Amino acid sequence: MNAKDSAAPARLTDAASIAQVIAAMTLEEKAALVGGATPFRSAGVERLGIPAVVMADGHNGINIFHLLQNYIHDAAVEAGLDREQVRRITLPVHRKEAEGLIALMNDGPDHPLWQDLVAEWRPFLTALQGQLRRELAPTGLPSCFPVGIVMSATWDPDLAGRCGRAVAAEARAFGLDILLGPNVNIHRDGLCGRAFESFSEDPCLSAAIGVGYIRGVQEEGVAAVVKHYVANNQETGRLGVDEKIAPRALREIYLPSFKAAVQEGGSWMVMSAYNKVNGQACAMNRWLLTDVLRQEWGFEGFVVSDWGAAYDRIEALRAGNDLEMPGPCDPKAVADAVRDGTLDESVLDERVAALLRVMLRLPAFRHGKRPALDRARSAAVARTVAAEGMVLLRNERGALPLGGGRLAVFGANATDPIATGTGSAGVACPHVVSALEGLRARFGEANVVHDKLPDDAAAAVVCIGAVSGEGRDRPNLDLAEQDVAMIWDVARRCRARSMPCIVVLNVTGPVLMADWVDQVDAVLLAWLGGQEIGHAVADVLSGDVCPSGKLPLTFPRRYKDGPTWMNFPGEFGEVVYGEGVFVGYRYYDTAGVEPLYPFGFGLSYTRFELSDLAVDAETLDLDAGGDLAVSVRVANTGSRRGKEVVQLYLASPGGPVRRPDKELKRFAKVDLAPGAAATVRFTLGAPDLAHWDAREHRWRIVPGRYRLLAGVSSRDIRAETEVRVRGGDLEERKTGAE
């Protein structure tokens, strides 16, 4: 026996062991590792200590129906079902929804909800019951947190991180290693069906909230997956629409959130998108996955395809897509490609190494015990994020906060709230607190009535809902006709009695309200606020929480006022990003188009003043190095404790390219008692001043006078100063097609 034969077998233990483990793997094992084993679980190699890892959406709570697909797969194997039988039974099982799953887990296949399936599928259902008892019994259903657009409306990266930690803690309780989020795609158009999942129309805000969330998730030892890389900004034609995006818009608008996620957030994973960018599908786009992501940004994690987005498996591997999902994937095609020379085995080894580097960090590798699900923690975080993300859009004649007296609450949405959108972000949770429940809990059962206006009512609250989700874009920004009619009717009756009429919008994103908003006294934008939405609405309406949310995207007066309406969602499988860098407020402010509510807008129950905007130097010499220190004073001049978001915008001088009127560069949320003041400090560097030169493929800075604008929205600038910039032409060139 030689020394090699007597050596200890290779086993994954740490980063230093990866090369040895890959050398010990068979070609078939490598090929299996780069494809999913089940719909939401990777393959493993037990003999080498490589675990299978479990993943699911989403970043506002665990999508139990993603995990259900794993449970169905395992139950089918146990029951001896073939692939065709699995296909036949999967949809009927999903149609039973959460109530059916709980019934099956507790009572078995003979529960009345399963009578239509039990005769043909009893062995499978019995096996599935066992899966549910093993997986769900310790936890029950997951909690539903507010969606991404609510997190960004808080303008609080630390709070986003707190939410990320809470969601990741629940992920560990459900046996998850990987959370398929956050979604940092830019809000290009308000009709996007999944816009509620992502953060903002502005890359600075989107990046900051995304970084906060990612750090929170990964502090819990769960992998965050920043998605969908890149520019997955519509659902129409989503499985391959070709997006024609100019290089400058890519660099300045659509890539920065992902760059920050990787370089500042340290995201362990990235998800490649369904769509094409300039003719090349994202999962097969070497420029995106290798040249930019790995070589420019230094990403060392792994890339997972969106489910079914690796349209050519071998091309995706060559481009830099490490893991193809969903499973089960047949490894034969990959192994055969290596054998016939279509795929170099060294490329396959690179893909496997990327997977193993991340697996070392995951719960499946660490063999940690699942923690108990902390319902109280989840509910508290969900309620805080929901309340902090609510935006007070209108408050006339002191309608809010509510005082004493009876409260009349109107609308079906008052009792049937929308916690989240549909599709991958859907979360089946045990209970969603309605506005009616929340208001009764706060003001007393007898003091809150539904769908009637008693003689002694002091105020009326009209609750309106609108939802969207994965798979299709919104047809328009309109509210339902019957809901608008209800607003008009209740507002008319309130005016006749000189009492406040308040509208609460439980909506997925921007809605048109110019026709009716002047008829009501107050509008509270509650978004899709998760399971605690009703309590959070009561917190804000009562004044227990002073509203501090700000709009992360512009609300137009008319959809046609927006920059994309002529180019969304495109035609014949192609969409042209004709607005370039003029996305959202960059367009409205530069073109002088008046929105209904501007980017960054949000009212409070107190008042704030901004003053003393200053810089530490009149001239910034970039050739000499160094940054620019900026300070601004903010004071609470009202009578309540509250929070203000100080927003710092930059206005560039003229130059070789057209620049927006202003661009958000920094922000800070400040909590102040009445009469208190604080000085907020920011630091700006050369990258904040640069634009992308598409001809020379590099960042450039135009010397000249730059204006610094401090405000509380893009249209409400309270202080201004300027700095002279010289030197600093960034010489670093980037290679590759764009």
C-alpha cells in the first residue's frame, strides 16, 4: 500500500480543504453539484462532507410553498411515485393552500379538505403528512414581514438590518440555509408587478437599504441572495425580454445596488435574472457574471440562476453561473459536455469551488440545531418596520393624529388586509391583523364601528387595497372604481358633518389619486405592511408613533407624466430604456414635470428645520486625494418627538453629458425630542461626483462648481451651498462590451 492509498479520505472542513475535495470528486459528482437536486434544495456529496442546502423566498418572510415543493419531492420518493405522477399531484396539493397543509399535518389524509385526493394518493399523502410533521410541527406557519418597498420607505438601513436578522432567524427555524432575497432591482416603472419587493427608484437609497438588510441576514449565518442581476424591471415577457440599456444607464442606475450588495453588504450569493440585457440572457452573460461581478467588484460567492433562467446550461457555466435551479437537474448533460470538450473541466471546478466556499458558512455545514421560532420578536419587528415605513401624504386641518370619540371604518380592506404581494414574495402566515382589529385594540371595541357612520362619530377612516405580484405587470395605476366611489361618498358625508375623512392605502405601489385627494383630510400610505399592518396603522393614526416614512419613489399625477410610459413594457420581445439615466425623480425634476408627491416626501406630526449646511473646504482638489466633509443642522421645532430624514443631493456642473437636475448622494434619519437639534455629517468622495463615459469605458469627473442641496424631499430643499472641484479625472478603464 503506497502513501496515497493510505492517506485519509478528502473531506470538506474549511477553505483550505476545497482543492483536495474537488480533486477527490468524480466528474458526475461535480456535475450534480452545479444543478439542483429538488425544486429548492441543492445536491450534496455525503462521502466528502458536502451538505445539501435548502433555499426559499423571500426577504419578507418564508414562502412555505417553496419548501412544500421539497416536501412533495421527498414524499414522492418515499411513496414510489414517478415523475409524471409528481407532476399530476403537485398542483392539487398547492391548491389546498395553508389551511390544507395544517389540516394534513394535524389530522392526516382523511381530513375533509383532502377527500378528493385521498382515494388515489393515500400513500403519498401519508408520506407528505410525515414530511410536514417533521418540518412544520415545531414552527407552524412563518411570519409575514413588510415588503421591500416598506423597508425602503423607512429610510433606515439599521432597521432594515434588524428586519433581516428577524427573517433569517425564522429561516433557521425552518431549516433554511439560503434566503432568496433581497430584490434590489430599481423601480423603473410603477406598473412593474414586483416593484413592491424591491426598494427604490434611486440607486443610493436602494443600495443603502439592501446593504443593511444583507448584513442583518448574514449575521444570523444565513446566506442572502441579492437579485435579480440585473435590470429585472418588468414581468411582461419576463422569461427573456431583451432590454436595450445604454452603458451609462447600466453603470449609474441599475448596477450600483448590486455593487454595494457585494462590496459593502458582503452578499454571499447573487441570483442571475431571466431577462436579456442588450441581446444576452443574464445567466449566460459573461460580461455581467465574470467581467463585472467577479473581476471588477471582487465577488467571491456563488451565482444561482433564477428558476429556469439558465436557458443553456453549458453556456451558463462558462459565463459564470455556478448553480442552476430548480432541481431535479440531470447531471449527465454537464458531464457529457466535459467529456466531449464542450466544457473545460477547469471551469466546472471553478463553479464547484464557488459553491463550496459559501457552503462552509451555512447552517447545513455547521450542523447547528434549529432554533425555536420567536413569534414575539418577529411580530415586534414586523410592527415597527410597518409603522416606520408608513408615509403620511396628506394631513389637513389637524385631522391626524386622531383624538377622542367614535371612529367609523369603511371598506372591505378594513377587515381583509393585504400583507404582501403574490408570487415568490407571498407568505402564508397564521394571521394578518386588519385595520379594524388594530383600531379596536387601540381605541376599544365599542368605539370603532364598520361600514356605518353613527351620529356620534368623530372621524371616518376609509381603507383601500390594491395588490400585484409575480407573473404580470399592473394594467394601470388606478384604484378600483368601487373604491374611488366609496372615497367620494364617505368624504361627502364627512364634509356635511364637518368631520375628518382619512384614507388608508394598503397598496402595492403608486396609485392615481389626483381626482379625489383634495376631497379628503388625510391620506396614510400603509403599503403592504405584513402581518402586523393593522396594529401599525393604529399606531400611526393614534399618534402613538409619529409618522416618519418617506417616499422611495415618485407618485405621479398621471401615469403619462412618467419617463417610461412610451417605452414600457416594450413590444415584440424588446424594451428600450429610452429614458437613460433619467429614472424617477431624475426625470421629473430635470424636465420640470410636477408630480403628485415627489421622491423623498413624507409628512410628520411635528416640524423640522434644516440650516447651516457647510463643507470643510471651498475647493476639493481630487488630485491631492481626500474627501469632502459636509454637515447640516436639523432641529425639531414642533411639540412632538419625531424623526426626520435629512437628504443630501448633488447638482453637477455642465459637461460632456446631460446630468439630472439633482441626485441623492447621502441621507440620515434623525430622532429628535421637541426643541432638540443635531448636526448630521456626511462624507463625499470622488465616486459621488463621477459619471460613466460610455466612449472610453471609464468613470470621469467634470471639474467645476458642484451644488450641495439639503432637503426633506427632492422638491423641498431647505439649504444649499457649493464646492469647487478640480482634478480627479478617474483614469481606471474597464474592459469588455457593455
